[in-house]
Amino acid sequence: MVRKVKKSNIKIKEKREKRIIKLNLEKREKEILEKDIFIKIYENLNDFISKSSIKTFKKYLVRFSKEKNWTLISDYSFYNKKDKNNTKKSNVYSYVLIPYFIDENFVEKNSKDIKKDIKKVKKIPIETINALKNNSFFIFNFITERNYLDDFFKKNKFDSVTQKKDLKILIDAIGKLYKNNSLKQVVDEVYKNLNSKLEEKSFNSSLYQKIFLNSFFAAFISIILEVEIEIENFSWISDRDPMFSFIDKLPQIMYYFRRKQIKEIESINHREINHFFYSIPEAEKAFYDPLISYPDYFAGTLAEYEIDNLKSFNENNKEKYKQMIEDVLKNNENCINIVLKNKHLEIYRLMISENKNILSNSANKKIE
């Protein structure tokens, strides 16, 4: 006689199995998030900034303590081994912080003195030099080794089943943060597109890493600004770069995630500020294009710097880079240049020497 299994018992078993699967996923999710390299980078960078640079930033903010609307403009310069004409020795992420909420009038007023990007000039006009030294702006430059984080991303190998599963778990963990707000639809679309990308044999993991870094740096800047003064609106404007066309709105979503992550680490309970992003297709002309020239000059110059060779700028005989070093970067109180290295995730600040045209390091900090 065959004993019939009650439907209720089957449902109980199914629920139990689902619960076990959920617990296993949550355990794996916790493991992945705890190993998230960006938490280590944040803790190290925050500690470093608090000891080496926060006084510089606070001094700048005193003049704009009542300004509640801010804009961050970013540009990048990367080494490209496929480009034989590429002379870059490092990767650079440059961010210019402006204490205003910009519009077309602001762009027109502030773009007359910078008519060309640094790669299009042989000698920098004096009006451009003066514009780049605008003491109403504050500049953050992050300089990394060309292969920064490759080891932590398992040397760019995203094709294994396990790695894809782990990345999917991380994606889902991020998605949980946005279930009940206006970003949910955007997040769902981003994750759908990212999952499709992960299935491609030629998945561009190098670009993927750059997106993560870019969003992390932008989030970090917005947080340290928010901690120091009360702000209401923050806009992030980026150059029309492959990072922003790889998957539409992925950098913005990662930016939100990193902000939430940092706030949880530091137990920051400030009211969430309004965020605005400008992302224009590369084929179209954006109203803010002229302003991208500001970070372009910093990124283009510092990418010529070879990490571990403090005299590398001296060996470069291009007049425009010497101009940037002597006339803009040297003794610039509104500019922080930070180098991030692979080994032990070392971080140090580059300071332009008073007497010599070289870069020196200070306040070294390592993660052991």
C-alpha cells in the first residue's frame, strides 16, 4: 500500500528548503560584503585623510560654510596598452568640487578661459593657468598604479561559475537597498543589463573596476563634504567616458551604494541630500562640456607621473606639464593629490616641493 503524502507536508518541506537556501545566500552575502575591498580602501583612505589633508579641506570650506548647493566635475586619464601613442604611466581620477549648483550661465561665465583640453595644446595660455588656480574650487586627484586592484579582482578573470555567482549575490545585496524607493526601477534595469554583460565572453573587467573606483571616489568626496557642512543638493557631472556608457546609470547606482556603505560604517544619520547626475550620450554635445576641461588638465598632467619614480616629471620635457607643475600644482592649498598603490593598499599624498620641481610623499599609511 502506497502511503499518500499530505500536501501540507510537501509545502512545509518546500518552505524549509527555501529557508535553508535563503540562509546560505545570506551567509555567503555577508562573507562577500565583509571581504569587499572597498571597505578596506575606505577605512584606510578616511584614516589617511583625517591625518594628512582634512585641515586643508576644512580651511577651504570655511569660506563656503553657508553654501548648500555643490557640484562635482570629474574627468579621467588612463594608461592604454593598445594605444601606441599613449604616454600615460598611471591612472588618474580627477574631481573638481564647486560650491555652486551650476547651470548654463555658470558654464558660459567660467569656460571662456579654457578653450581646449590639455592634449590639444602645446603651451598653456596664461588665462587658462589663472582659471585652473580658481580658489573657489577644490581639487581631489586620485592616482593609481595601472594595474590597481587587479589582484583583488582575481586578475580580471570573471568567467568562472563561482565568481559570477558571487558577483550576482553582491548585485542582489545592493538591490535590496532600493526596494522601496524611487530608484527601484532604475536599479532593476541596471542589474538586468549587468547580468547580461557578465554572460559575455569578452566581459570588460578592467572597465568594470574603473566604474567601481570612480563611483567610490565620488561618494567618498560627497560624504566628507556632508560631514563638514550642511548641504541640500549635490550634483555629479562626468566626462562622457566609456564608464558611463558601459551600462547606463551603473556608476550612479554604485555611487548610491558606496554612500550607504560608508554611512553605515560611520553611523552617519544625516538627512539624505538631493542628488543630480548628468549623463549625456557621447554623440551629443552637453551644456557642461567646457567645464570638463578643469579636471582634464589635472588628470592629463598627473597621469604622466610614474609611481615609485618621484623624478619622472623632471624627465618629461613637455612644456605644458612643466607649466602645470610650476604654475598650478605647486603650493596649491586647494588641491589634494593622493596615490593609491597595490601592495598592502598603500596610500600617500603627493606634495609639490617648495624648492625643487619633484614630487615627494608624506604621511604614508598601509593596510596590513
